[in-house]
Amino acid sequence: MVVKTDRSGFSITPTLTRRGFVTLGGALGGGLFVSLQFPALSGIAAQVEPASTTSHLVSWLEIRQDNTILVRTGRTEIGTGMSAYYAQVIAEELCVQPESITLLMGDTDSTPDGGYSAGLLSGAANLRKVGAYTYQALLGLAADKLSVPVSALSVTDGVVSAAGKSFRYGELVQDQQLDLKIPVSGAPPKVDPTSGIGIAGLDGLVVLGDPPTKPVSQYKVVGKSHPMPGIPGKVTGKTQWSCDVILPGMLHARMVRPATLGSTLISVGALDKTRFPTAQVITKQNLVAVLSPNEWEAVSAARSVASATKWTEWSGLPGSENLTQTLRAYKWGAPSQSRGKAADVNTALAHASRTISATYEQPYIKHAPIGPFVAVADVRADGTATVWTHSANSQGLRAQIANTLSVPIEKVVVRWLDHAGQFGRTTFGGDGAEGDAAILSQLTGKPVRVQWTLQEDLAWSASSPGWVEDITCSLDGRGCVTTLRSAFYSLQSTDARIVGAILAGMPCSQSKPGYWIATEWAYDKIENRLEEAYGMPNLGADSPTTGLRGNIMRTPGQRQQNFALESLMNEAASCAGIDPIQFRLLHTTDQRLIDIIHATARAAAWEPRPAPHPGARRTGVQPLNGRGVAIMIRENSYWMGIAEVEVTPETGVVRVTKFTLGLDCGKIINPRQLERCMKSGVVMGVSEALKEELVFDKGKITSTSWSRYKILTMAEMPEVKVVQLSRDDKGFGGGSEGANAVCPPAIAAAFFDATGVHARRIPLTPAYVTTLLKGQPPVRS
Amino acid sequence: MADQLALSVNGASHLVSASPDTPLLYVLRNELKLSGPRMGCGIAQCGACAVLVDGAEVRSCIAPLSSVAGKQVTTIEGLAQVWAQKKGLGETEAASTLHPVQQAWIDEQVPQCGYCQSGMIIAAVELLDRNQNPTLPEIKDAFTNKPPSPHLCRCGTYAAIIDAVQLAAKTMNA
């Protein structure tokens, strides 16, 4: 095999050896096991080799003599189709069909790489290389067996042929145990509370080197709409979800939560043993739970105990109606991140003859999965702990649990199973019911299943924080933007602490306040720009317990900052009297962006004209129509959205009637799954634009049911039209999230088009729209 | 407090030991090990726990066990059997045939996470039972305005669900 050297100059040669020491049971017999090797580089902490590297259990990929292929990844299926994409990417490199691959996902004791599950790009890049290294090894084996050079071989669907003979992959590895070690870098998971997230990184291990990969022009599997493997089980009831785990002797627990986010326990309500004979109450500091072998008894007893439990009252929150005021009053220091040329931008703006300034904002919102957090933990007296979870970061959670229980990370195993979509709240491995379950299992010595209620989930899980952004730009004589300055203000958004640990006073990861600049710049013709991001701690962070914890949510940071940027571009276009699509084309030379803008505009039958519509008005019972656009570049993907809305000024009701969404995400792996992701993302984006707002008073979250925290229903969904551009020469791009970020600024622009009034805050609820239409001076068309 | 109660689920009779106020969902999941219906909101606001009781959709998270005594309960695990009986399929064919609504959910690749889809499928079966050719507004109405609450999907698969309902209607009428 060719010796290659990566950019840092060390040898990264994969090695293929026969392993005599592994005993395999059953009929599997021989196989090719692809395992990991940290290159011998001195002075790099990441060089620690996991003790179990030589075990076949942590192999990344196995080609077995029965021709089955097993792929193990620490990444998981979060609903966006990763299980299909990963199988396709690796099947392509191996020249097999994806159906021949079994994916084992997320279990920390049997997957090698770790990492967070929304990261398609890093996950797919790894698997592509794993497949490519393995393919080269298989070719080498075949060339030996057939006594021909590798160049004489041809491969179709896992069958290698040359000189009139053919062998299936399984035959090449028959009765042998071959160990292919491939080079990786990265840090094995460790407990580091000061990292802010309890683990060393989000990407897990990274495969090194540059094995020959298949040219995109020869792709047969990637680019086709293969089905997502888990769907049949999910629609027939055969899937085992994380809520379905039942262990012998397991206790069901329901938590009794404090009255407010900073309450401390005064006294626990009495448990009526005559009514609830097998229930028990467990308390540790402010963590209170009722447990029973019978789930309904646990539910009923917890309600009874909760009603008589006394807590101190705490009022460290400003109330959601005062959020903006609180952000404004905060004494901000230096920005936590800054990008651009401050002096040039400030000078240019000071001397500009024409500027536009605006402030945009959004309240707190929730990830709000349909299934509240649930977890099972089995913590034994010897310190071993097994946790069943649906976290999007199994290794991160493993570190969190080890930290909280004060046990070595080697003693903690996290098993992953399907559950309701989390939309980013478990990216860092924290939050959730896993902490409650582990603590209660450690205290009782029995396996414990903790099921949160919806009310509890909306009140006690982390939230996506509200924000305010000030943005200013200068315009030239044509009305084009020449200079732009933005300052984004928000709150702690990477708080991965586990609620149970906080309440029980046990060790937690430490969160670092701060925020980041998430925009990827689309407008290369705007030469001068300065972006600043400021982050403050959690609201009520002075409380003895939690305050309002903030965590990232789908398209984090960019969703918010893109709303401000795109809204300002729409306002500037209107000021300049230029069609908003034309206006964007005037500010970019990026051909991929230009192409997706044109393709989407065509699909929406866009007729150029400036906004607002000549018939725009702010009163009346007749519905008005408007349309608006927004773009975004994210993770090698180019997005363009066109919203069409109907506004009824009299009632303040805004309906999105149609949304056209265009996407160029490089080489499309699976068009149908991508279409599903795009259409679903629009639903979440429209929901955020029109409905979602977390309400809290001085002490607690009060929007704790679906009637108080409203999300979009089927009847409110617009017609959605999808445009996809696939490119063979641009690699893979992120397409599973992102759609939600394109919707709000396009919808706000469409509202302006209909009414002539700028909507600088979301959600566009009837109450807010009514205030807006009555209050703001009209914009002349 | 625990009584012995007779229950008919997916065509089979069961004697369960539970207090009569226990919501059906807990009995299906914990006693009968049917994990199709799922705990969502627990207050009949989302639809994840939906099952059919004598053919009508019921939110099992709030329906007390006593309310289903003597009635036929169907979960997604029992839909294939319902279809096989309706069409009079032979044993072999029945074993390899899903309910057309489930098949449509696969063919149209509906799930994102899939957590709500059990309830969505139940709602679709009920809808297609009373309306063999629902229009788009009728589908949207059934999943949104029928009491006690809309069927909610946080991943946003509504468009895929509509596609699948329309496909299922076509197969069932074929």
C-alpha cells in the first residue's frame, strides 16, 4: 500500500496484518476488521490509544466472510436521514449496495469514533475515508489471490473480477482474521468539566490521510434516493425506542420539580403508603423523586407528594416581556467574538451620506420535542454505570455522567436508541433525564427509568435564548450597501449541565458564557464589514440552583444572525427601490449563490419589482398578499427562500401560503431524504416565524403545554416547493438543518411587502402584528 | 387497588392487573409490551399515544382502563391484521402484507424522527375508514381540527404525511 504523509508531516500508513489473537464465535469465522491507529507523534495529548483498540468490538468496519458488512459509528440517527447517508457514502467507496451494510450507531462500548450527530460533513468525511482505505485493502487481497496487478481488477457490487475469475469480498477474507489499521487523530472522550461541555471536542476521532476515493462522476449509490433503514420498524411498532427499555427490578421514577427555577427545598410532602404501597420518595438536596415498580403508581404518588412539597420562592428572572430591556441594561464588556475591520468600518459609517439602522430581536424559544426526555440508568455498587439514552452525543453524555457520579469514565457505558428529535439540545451530551436516572440509580442501587412530563420538559430543559441585534449599513449613490456593522447580543447558549446534577448539588460541567459569529458571508461586494457577538450568562444565573439555562438549537447562531442580516438587506433593497432578488445579485459574485437564486426565483415565478407592493396597507378586513426573500450560506450549502404570505390587518393574522426553497448542497447524497428535510425544515421555520415564544414570569417558565407553547399544525403549513441543485465538483454540504433559518427573514420581508411595515421581531403573532400595524409610521412605497 | 380487568387488544384477550383509573397507554406499554403508542404530552394535546377503540381514535394517555372494557383496542402492531381480515387475506399473504397506510408511510419515507408517526398512522387509518377519498383540505382538517387536539409533528413531516395518506387512499381503493 502506498505510504502517504499528511500535512503535518507524519507517516500515516494504513497497515494490514493477520490477527491471531482474536477469537470469534459462531459461524462468522474470518473477516476484515478495520480498526484505528493513532500515529506515533510525540508531544500531542491526543495520542492516547484507547485500551480496547485491538479488540474487534471497536472496529469501524467489518467485512465478514458471509459477505455482510458492519459499520460502527458513534454518530446517531436524529431523524434527518444520517443512517441512509452514511450507509450510502461508505457503500459507494466499497462498491457495494447500501442494503448490504448494517449500521451500529451511538453505543459507547461498541463504536469507535464519538462525535455529535448533526455533523454530517465530518461524519461522512470519516466514513468516506474508512471505505476508501478498506477498498484499497480488499483490492490488494484480490490482486494477491488472482495473481494480477490491482489495475487489472474490476469491482461490481462487492464482487472482484479479473482474468475470468471472480471473488466476493467474503471469499477474500474467508478463514482469515485480517486487521486493517487506519490512522486517526483526535482525543478519546475524557472528563473535563472546565471544557465547558464535558468533553474534548464535537467531532470525535478524525480519519487522517488521503486514500484514493471514487471520482464523483462514477458514483452509483450516492445521489440515489435509498430508503432510510429504520422506517419499517418505526411504522410497525417493532423499533425499540429509548423509552421502551425495561430492565429486571427496574423502578419507574417521576420527578418532583421545584416551584421556581431557583427554589430550594423546605420540606417534602408525605407519601401516603396506604394509597401508594410500593412507592418511595428519594431526596438529595433539591432533587426530589417518587419511585415505584409500577409506572402509574409513580405518576399518581408523585402528583400527591408534589402537591404537599414546600419550596422557597425565587424571582431572579426579569419576566419574558422585559427580556429586551434586560439585554439592553446589561453591562457588556468586549465582544466575545469580532470579525472585520473596526476602524475602517466606523470611519466609513461616520462619513457616509446615507445609512440605514435597525434593531431585530426574538424571544426565547424551545426545542420542544414531541417526546419529553426519558432515560434508564443502571448504576452498580462497583461503580459501573450503563445509561440508555437518545442523546445526540453519546460520548459527551458519558463524560457528563462520569463527572456527576464521580466514577472513572471507563466505568460508564452509554447505549443509544431512537427517540423524539432533539434539534440540538443534546449536542454537548448534557441536559435531559439521564442525570436524574443515574443519580437515582446510584442512590437506590436499582435500575431506574425516569420519564419527564411535557410540562417538565418545557419548564426544565434548556432553551434557545432570546437575542437582540443592532445593525447599520451605508448606501452608495445607487443604493447599494458599501459598509455594514452588526452587534449581536444574546445569552449563554452552550449550557450542557445536567438538571439532576444541578438540583442534587453534584458535580456538573462548567458553562462558559459568550457567543460566536455564525454567519458565513455571502456578499463579497460589501467590502467593509464588522460583526461582533456578545454573550451574557444565563438569565438568573445568580440563583443557587439553575436560572434559565440556554443551549443551542437547530442552525444555531446563524439562524438568529441571518435574520438580522437578511432583514437589513431587504430594508436596504426597499430603500434603494430595487427588487430584493436583484439587490442580492448586486452584492455577490459567488456563482453558486447566483445560480440557486435564479433557479429558486424561476420556480416561484418571481416577477421583479421593489417592495413594498404598491397596494400595501396597514388596515382593513381584506387579506393582503406579500412576498419576500432570504438567502444563507452554511456548511458548503447555498440556500434561497421565497415566502408568500397573506396578512389580514384587522385581525393581525399572518398566513404563509407558499414557500419555495432552493438548495445547492454540493453533491446531493439522497434527493428524496433531502426533500423531506427541506420541507420539514420549512415547517419549523414557519412555526418559529409565526408562533413560537417561551413565556416566563419572575421565577419560572409558564408556557408549559402545547396550548401555551404553540407550534405549527398541519392546517397552517404552507404549500412548499423545493428546488435542488446537485454539483459533482463541490463535495458534500449540510442540508439536514438550515431550512428553518431561511424562513423567518423571508416571511418578515413578505409581511413588509404586504403592509409597508417592517417586522423586526418574531414571532408575528396576531397580538404583535396588531400593535405593529397600529404603531409604526408607514413606509412610503 | 389493582383489579383484574379483561381487555381486547389487536384481536387477543388479556386479563390485566391494574387499577381502573390507569391510563390505557401505561397498560399497553408496560403490561402488554406494545410500544407502538407512545408517551407524548400525557394530556391529550399531541396525538403520539393515539390508538383505535372500536375503530375510533382515542388518546390512550388519558383514557382510563375502565373506559375500554369490552371494546376492541387496536395499536399499530395490530393494523396489518385488521387489513388482512378486511380483505380476507390467506395466512401466507397476511404475514407479508402491511396495512396500506403503514406501507404508504414506508413508500413515502415519512418519518423524520418518527416518534409521532404511530399516532399519525392511527389518525390516517381512522380518516380513510370514514372518508375513502379525502381532499387535501379534508386531510389537513382531520389532522388539525378533530378533537381533542391537533396531531403535532415537531420535525415537520406534515407534507410527507399528506403524501402518504393520499397514496394509501389510492391503494386501498384499488
